Amino acid sequence: MVKLLNGLELAGFIKSRQAREARSIRQSLNIAPKLAIVQTKDDPVINTYVRLKKQYGKDIGVEVEPFFCKQNEVKDVLTKLNSDDSVHGIIVQLPLDDITQTDEIVNMVKPTKDVDALGSNPSFEPATPMAILWLLAGYNVDLKNKKIVLIGRGKLVGAPLEKILKAGGYDVEVIHRGVTDIAKHTKDADIIITATGSPAILYANMLKAGAVVVDAGVASEQGKTVGDLAADVYDRDDIAVTPVKGGVGPLTVCALFENVLRAARNAK
């Protein structure tokens, strides 16, 4: 049977610790941690993400307040939130209607409140890369002297994770859109991390025995949310892999709120 890297199990421990941390901040610093979410699109998937964040915040004692507005109002909203001392973290829920404004808008978030770390000079590590590293550490996956292949170089996951891994001195190879023979690079990889948002780009015959596979991609296929891995990957009994659901995702929410709690503690 395939070994599953279950992020839900780890998330439970982290969530309990964060609840204690939130209580400590309230009691010792008299600060009520608060996250503001700026949303422009009324989209079922985005609404689900926002709802999950609100519930998680409620569970650990962090106030989460959504601000729904039109895209041409976002800059004014961000200006007010940046100057509001009761708000410790701000995220702009992507994608925007006009994606050409993404960089300009996310760079408006004050670095000390940029808990998504999407701006050019954030004070925090981005949530999904942090979640991936937490997951690997939680299952005692040592990155030293391992060949790591990262598929995808997107703004949210691939690019910041590549930067973190290379800064740590790890052997990482990045596979971008222009590479046609992905298997050539993955067949001898010890650790493979996918973050493309393209369904079924990695198949069972593209992996060596003992490989560790982390799927951080999110895509939509026939109305369902899917990852980057083909179904036959889960037929392998000689690899470790994130489950279809409950892998990196739960830990990404944890990592986001880790940054919110840090921002609140630093605000004093």
C-alpha cells in the first residue's frame, strides 16, 4: 500500500499549538489577532477558501474579517487596512478579475501585514512553501544530499519554494513549462514537488522506487478540484505521496495563520 503524507494529522497538532499562542497573545499583550481578507470575485471556489479561513480563525481565536469590493476599490480598501492598527494580517484573495493588476495590488499590502508574502518585500515566508516544508519535516524526510525536482515556477508556490530550497543549499532542479520530457528529470529524483495546476502531469511510470511525491497543484477538471498527479500514482506501493485530499492544503491554512500570529505578536 502506498504511504500517504497526511497533512491533516500534522495540522491538528499545529492548530492546537496556535490556539494556545492566540490565547497567550490576548492575555499577555492585550492584542486580539485579526486577519483581513480582501476579495473581489464572487466565485464558489474562492468563497469556500474564505469560509475555511474564517472557520479556522474562529477555532484558534483569530478574528477574520472579509472585505468584499470591486477591483477598482481595492486600493482604497488596502490603504485603510494598512493604517488600521487592529488589523495584523492582510491577504488579497486571488485571482483578481483583471490579473494584470495583481503585482501592483499585492505590493500595496504593508510588508509587516503581508501574511501571504506575495509582495516584493514581505516580512514572512509564503504559506504553501512553508506548508510543504512542514509536511516533509513532519514525516522525517531529509532534504540533504537528495535530488529534488520542483515542477512549476508559479508566483504562489514554485518560485518562492525554489528560492527557499536554494537558499538552504539543497540540490533542486526546476521544471518549467518549456520542458516536454518531464520523465527524463523525475525518474531519478528522490523528492518531487508539483505545483502546476495541470491535471495528471505526473504518472506512476515517471517515478523511481522510494520516491517522495508532494502534490501542491490545484486544478479544476469536469467540475471537480484535482491535483497534478495521475490516478495511477496511487497504485504504487513503493513510494510516499500526499493524498488526493488532506495533503498540503490543511497545512497551508496553518502556515497562513502562523504568519498572522507572528504579525500580531510583532505589532506590540
